[in-house]
Amino acid sequence: MEKGWMKRSKGIRNRTRTLLRRNPRDRGKNPLGRILTSYAPGQMVTISINPSIQKGMPHRRYHGRVGMISEKRGRAYVIQVTAGKVPRLIIARPEHIQPMRETS
């Protein structure tokens, strides 16, 4: 008799229970300012995934990475991120990116 094992899920959001979770005070409607912010090519941004919006969401391995805007493509932006030795081009909507904080 065969065992009834379930096949392991390998979806895009697997193992993200703590990574893609919002704090209780941040839940609810999303602020419009984050969506309406426009970015110029060459501007440094941080990829900060908003888990309540699935469209235009970059892969979870790029959550928290800093990159540079290279172009605008439709509603989304193309971000150049250096992951290891190879620069990657990440396409993400403005809900999932925010301007890099200045450290002083």
C-alpha cells in the first residue's frame, strides 16, 4: 500500500509566513502616497514587498534589497539590483518599492 504523502508546494510565496506579513497596526487600507510616488531613473530605492497587493510583486529573495531605478515600464519600474556578482533587473510596481532612507 502506498503512503498518501502530499507533494511539496513550490509556489512563489512558499515559506513566507513571517517574511511577507504586515504588522497589526499597518493592516487595512494602503496609503495612496506610496502608489503615487514617482521615481526618476538613477534614484536609489529599497524593495519592500507589500503582501496585501499581489500584482507587480517581486520575488521574496529581493525583499529588503537596495537598487537603482533604470526605467519606467508601464505602471511598474525596472530596478537594477546587484545580487552577488551579476546585476539583476527586477520589475516591480510602486507599491513594493520606497525611496532609500538617507543615513546621516
